[in-house]
Amino acid sequence: MKYTHLILGALLLLGSTLDAKQIFNVKTIEVKKVLEGSAKEFYGYTKANEESVKEVSLRYDAFIEQLYVNKNFNHVKKGEPLAKLYSQEIYTAELELINALRIKSDSMVQSITQKLKLLGVDEKTIAKIIADKNVPENITIVSPYSGIVTAKLVNQGAFVPKGTKLYEISDYTNLWLIVKVYEKDLDFVKKAQSADIFFDMSSKPYKAKIDFIYPKVDPQTKSVDVRLVIENKDLEIYENAFAKARFGTAKREYLALPKSAVMTKGAKTSVFVKGEFEGEYEPREIEAKRLNNDTFEIIKGLKEGDVVVANALFMFDSDAQNNGGAMQ
């Protein structure tokens, strides 16, 4: 009987039955070779690159007489004035430098100059004292870095002992992107190594490479944090910006079928292959690997040109068929 394979297959795999009308409504699809890569998308957020977060601290006791940078998130450039201070230790060392110049003791000048440098006095200030042979009562500290002030930690008029952190300055010209990747997808991401990044706050796509994979699984989300580095020279992307990361593998040729054509039951993967006669479909166990939400790669059991049922579930879902759920 020409429907023998169809009915036996249905009974064998799921125990469902199909009537003649359902059999002739079956649509088929051809197994084809495709040349493409796989892609998977994950989500994450940006944060400051920890390697680019710097601190401005004092190496001496001082009073803050004036803050030139008095707000968080101000942009500062290297060499730009940050604050005017009074320090008895610095003032005394500068007087010693003037005295050394007066007695023309090169060794003392060199020694005191080195002492001022070690205390954090910039070379420009030292050079001016030597040129003018005059000691200012106050000292102006300048930013040793360019970036954004992400923390202002002192106020004008405060006394600050040595070691006090005055500012935190972050360089946002590159940012970390922390992406949440499910455990089962980690091997795919490792092979991809790089990703296309899309931000809600920018229409421009970005490219990023994997910088580090954190060796820790979140027990609640079953995900691993993967760190990428975003080049942000125009400062268009902010810290804590939401992002989508699309990882893709290199293009290759393989046999493919849509998800709907493949039935999985436990560890077994099967399809219905079109037989010799009209309406005859033979259940066949195959070896296949799911590439994404839509596609299976056929590893073994089918060849290019084989014709299979386009919706394998249709072959078994007799209850849905009887309730108007058949394929159109």
C-alpha cells in the first residue's frame, strides 16, 4: 500500500494517525547546500575600561584654596589646572631651591629639584621658579591625564592629608562592553572572536573583539560575562549604554534544512523523506546540528537534492489538523 511508510512512521515515532486529506496537504522542501556563516545575538552594557581609570592624589599635606574643576563629568586635558593649594612642605622645599640657586650649588639644586618632582610638583612649575627666582605662596596642580572627571572627592577650603585622592579621571575613548552569553553558546562565541555591536543611542555599528571571558557562571541566568573593547574616540557612546552584540562565524558550505523540517525526540533527530510514490514519506533518523533558531545543519543521513516534509510536526499533529490547524 503506497501510504505504508507514512502511517508506520507516524505510529512508530509519536503514535498519531493521518487521514488521506492530510496526506495530500503535505508540503515538501529540498535539501540544499548553502554558503554562509552562523550568527547569534546577545545583550550587554558598557562600563569604563578599568585600565583607563586614573586617580589624582597628593603626596603632601595641603589646604585646598581653589578648585578649578569643581564638577563631576567635566572634560579635562593633560596639563590643565585642577586646583590651587597651599602646602607648608612644598613652600619650604621651594625656598630651599631658591637658596641653592643663590649659593650656586648645582648639587643642591639637583637634589631639591628631584625632591619636588617626587612630591608631584610638575616640571613646568619648577622651571618657572628657577627662571623667576621667586617662590609663590600657592602651588597649582595640573591634570596628569586627559579624560572625564568621574569623581570629585574634595571641596574648596578643605584640609587634605597626603595620600588623599582628589579626583578620579576616566578615559572614555575606549570602553568595555560586558555581554551576557549563555553557557551553551560560549563555544560558538569563542570561535567567532569578534562581534558587530549595535547601540540604541547610536545609528552607527561598531566592531569589537573579545578581550576577556570571565571564568564564572551566573547561577541564576546560566550565563558567562564576555568582555569586548569598544573604540569610542568621538565619545558618542556613554557608560552603561545598552548594546546588542552579534557574533558570527566565517562562511562555509553545508547542507541545511529549516527547523520546521526536523523532528527531535530525546537524543534522536528525524525527518520525513519523500518516497518513490505520490504521498509516500519515509521516516529517517539523521544526524543534525542546530545552528540557530531557524536552521539545522545536516551532518549525516541526507544528501543534496533529497526531498523532505517541510513541516515534520504536521505529520504527527493530528489533533491540530482536526481542529483547523493544518498547513494551508
